[in-house]
Amino acid sequence: AVVSTQSTGDDPDYTYLYLAKDEIEKLIEKLTERKRQADKSFSVKLLEKKITGLPMSLVAPQRYIVSTERIRELDIMTDRSDERQLVVMSDVLLCLKPLTRNSNTVISTSGTAEYQYLWDCLITDIELTRDVNESKSSIPEETPEESEESQALKNNLLILKQ
């Protein structure tokens, strides 16, 4: 911006300054993208440290956290419910059991395990539909009492399937 306001096309250095400005802008874009990728990778590494019993490494190229949602799993046979943490990643869905009641976020900085691994599923293996007759796995139409978090998770899963 400084180059274009203080240098004119008549200035002998204008072309060189303009090209230098373009190169700097390209470099800034590359560095910003690298930082974004590093932040995503770091979040996955932090998550991995928080999970006990994980059968595989979560760190993989192009893997990042899309969303995390706290849910309640209901066992209709015993009428008992348990808290679960669903972690939607770019290529896998994780279900974790919180080990502490006060761990509200997956990405924290404490060094202790906060979750126990329960299961995982590849995103490509998940099929979501709006019609119960189309598939065994379905998303019911939104009900008034449904939480915003539940709707956000469904939307994230639908986006990943596309």
C-alpha cells in the first residue's frame, strides 16, 4: 500500500517496488496458511495427549478437528445415561468418555488424561439421511426441544459427508 501511494509509474524504482510488494504479499499468504495448518495439527496433538486407551495415533497429515460436542448416551434397557464427548475430525468420528466432570473442552493445556477412548468410525462409513425408510442410520427432523449443540453436530456431520 505504501508503494502505490508514494511511488508513481514515473518513478524508476516503481516496477521493482511493485514486484517486491507482490512477493511480500504472497509470502504473507503462505506463512498464514502454514500457521493455520500448524495450529490444526497442534490441536490434534493436544487432544491425543488427553485420551487414555487410544489404539492409534490421531496425528496424521491433513487431519484436523472440525467440532466437539458433549452428549448424553441413553441406555433404554436400564434407563441410565452417561456423558460422552463426540469429536468430529476431518476423516474420523471419535467417541470418548469424560473422566472428569469439569472438562468442558477437548483442547485444554493440563497434562493429565481427561478422556477414555470408547470407539471411532471413519467419516466415510457414516451415512446420514433425513428419511427413516432410506437407511438404518437417520437424522430425525428437528424438534423444538432439541439443543443447538445437537443441531450443530448434525450439520457438521452432514457437511463432512458431502
